[in-house]
Amino acid sequence: MVYRETDILVLSSSYGGGHLRAAQALMEAVSFLDPHKACVLIDFINIH
């Protein structure tokens, strides 16, 4: 995956559902507050 225009990088863990839900809520908040910001979520547990 290549992310060229990423403004905000959110690192999360798929270990337990709470981490993913919190990261998704953060991304939704960023999108609501500034829809022009590119936000990317990466699960650092599954990085190869």
C-alpha cells in the first residue's frame, strides 16, 4: 500500500475490538472536523 497524501496516520491494534473502535472514532472525528485531511488507519499487528 502506498499513501502519498496522508495528513494523519492512526496506528491501532486488532487485538481486541476496543482498539479498533477507538481508532475508527478518531478517524470519524477528524473527517467531521476537517474533511480535507487524509486520515489512514494501520493495524500494526498485521503489518508484514
